[in-house]
Amino acid sequence: MTTLDAMGGGTFRPQIATLRLLGSVLLALGVFLTGFVIREPAPTDAVIGILLGLWFILGLKLTRGTGPLAMLLIAVETGCLLSLTQMTDVAGGFVYFGVSAFLALTAIFYAAIFEDRYERMELMFKAWTAAAVITSMLGILGYFHAFPGSEIFTRYDRAMGAFKDPNVFGPYLVAPALYLIHGILTGKTYHLPIRIVSLLIITLGVFLAFSRAAWGLYVFAVAMLVFIMLLKERTSAFRLKILLLALAGVALMVAAVVIALQFQKVADLFSTRTELVQSYDGGHLGRFERHRLGFMMSMEKPLGIGPLVFSTIFPEDEHNIWLKMLTSYGWLGFVSYITLIAWTVVTGFRILLRNRPWQPYLMIAWIVLVGHVGIGNVIDTDHWRHFYMVLGIIWGCRALEMNYQRQKALAKY
């Protein structure tokens, strides 16, 4: 409970309502702006920073439910701070540490505000989905050069929306896509048209990003969502509805991709990107060779080598979240990060199918997290803002479940 909830007198009620409204507006705006990160620091960082200050001043507290998240993230960031001691030029390293620490703080913040009021997760997903649709449109328009200067929303002939990299743009869209699919399968019929159109836009955005990690994540996440919903629902009629709508949705998305492939430019790039091993993956100092050499080097560097140093030794960055943890956060950060991810996956799985008001948001976040753990083997997810949002959702739901069980136990006496 926050200080806002503890205030009692009638004199304070208008101020409480106003502050809560302001907090909700800033939350929606901050999450919406996560879809527009062309430069760092991004506008979303300023908004969330203001929100962090506002809520901590008003007394937002950590509880037993969210405490482990905070402790593990502090351990990870401590590892990053220690790795700075291995650098000769620490200026860039301090900036990297600052961004990492801020994003870790946002994950803790999200968990705390969702524990305080679970309805905020609905607000987050609506803002996230709106951002995903708009940034997808920018990426699509940019890919097809729909207006002068639209190429700023592409990179290497790949859609990237209002992001710096197609490999971040694509995965960012997956959680909103799942939110829309869940709404299509369980929501009201009169919402279907806007949800279907929005889903098609996002799907095309993922496709035109030509990110193999994003493609794999999208297919995995959609299949997992349908599978978990089939497990969760008890009635055969509703299961049949989910299955039929899911099959219809797959057919519709396949049709959209087939139409897109009629453009020669799309077909050529698709053919290239579907090759299992790209030119930069194999060969001398390719992605996989860098992974092997980087892990060997890290075994001799307990404190790591410092943020951004790897790319000065090898041709490119780590492109592997586990190696990134070893090089930029040292052994302390690496062990803490693995512990955090394992704990988050397990605790989310344990409460995944419990019938709670926040269960749909937990289900989407958990699926996306598991998918990100998978793609983390070939891509660096360290500074992805939406990843920390997902962490906050799962730990917020964990805290909500603990509170629910505590209240249930007290009600017996």
C-alpha cells in the first residue's frame, strides 16, 4: 500500500485522485513512448524518470513479493560497476552503467505499482499496443518508401520503425500481438475488426523487420499462447472456439505474408534472411566464433572487461546475453542474472494457470520472457526497455498472488 492509500481525511481526497490520475497518464505516456527509441536517452526515459520520482516521494514500497527482484538486480548492477574498474577509458562505461541501473529501477518500479493496483497492467498493455501499431506503420511505410524521408524508419532495407535496430523493433511487437490475439479469442465481437487490423499491421511489421530472432519469437509466442489457453479453459465449446479462431488467424496471417512476398524486394530479402547461417554467423571471428572466444576469455576475467569493450577486441558486439553478462557485469552479474531469470521463469510458471484477474497479463509476459531467454543466445537483450517491463509484470503478479494467498488465509480465522 502506498502513502496515497493511507491518507485518510476528506480534505486530501481530491489531491489523491488528481495524483493518481496524473500517475496513470504518465504511466500510459511513458509506456507508449517505449515504441519510439531512435536515440538514447529516449523521451520515455524522461517520463518514467518523473514518474519514478513522483511515486517514490509518495511512498511506494517494496514488499516480500518484489524484494527478491530488487536484490538480484542490485547484484547485477554491482557487477557492472565492478567491471568498470577493468577499463582504461571509463566515460562510456559509466553511461552504460547509468542506463542499466535506470532500466533495472524501472523493472522494480513496475512490479511495485502493479502490486499496488493490478488494473495498471491493462493500461500498460493498451499503451504498448498503441505504440506497437504506430511504430509498425512507420516501419511498413518506410520499407516501401511511402513518403520522402521515410527511409529513416529502415536499416539495411529492413523495417525498424522508430527504433535504432530492426532486431529490437521486431521483438518489441510480440507482447502487443499476444495481447491482441488474446482479446480476439476471448473478447467481445464488436472489438474484432480493430483488433484484427491492428494485429495484421503488427504482424507485417514483424515480418518486414527480417529479424530471424523476431520471427522465431513470434511463432513460438503465438503457439504457446494458444496452447496455454487450451490448457486453461475447461469447457470443450470454448476450447473449440479458441482452436478455430486460432486456425483462422494463422490462415489470415499466412495470406498476408504471401501477399507481401509478391513484391520482388520482399521476396529477395526473405530468401536471404531464411538461410540458417548468415555470412556474419560462421567463419573466422563470425558470431559463433566470437561467442566461443568470448566465453574462454571471460573464464579468466572474474570482474569482466567492462561495458562496450568487447567490440574493441572483436569486430562486433557480443550478440549473446549470457556472454554480455560475463564481459560487462563479471561473474557476479552473470550468476545474479541467471538466478534472476531462472527464479522469474519458475515463479511465473507456478502461478500461470491460476484464475485471477491479472492472469492474462501474467500469461503474456511469461511467454514473452521465455521467448526472450531463447533468443538471448543469438542477440543481446540487455538494454531492451520492454524486457524490463515484462520482468515487472511477472514479479508484480507474484506479489499479487502472495497477497491474495495471505488474505485468503486470514479469512479462515
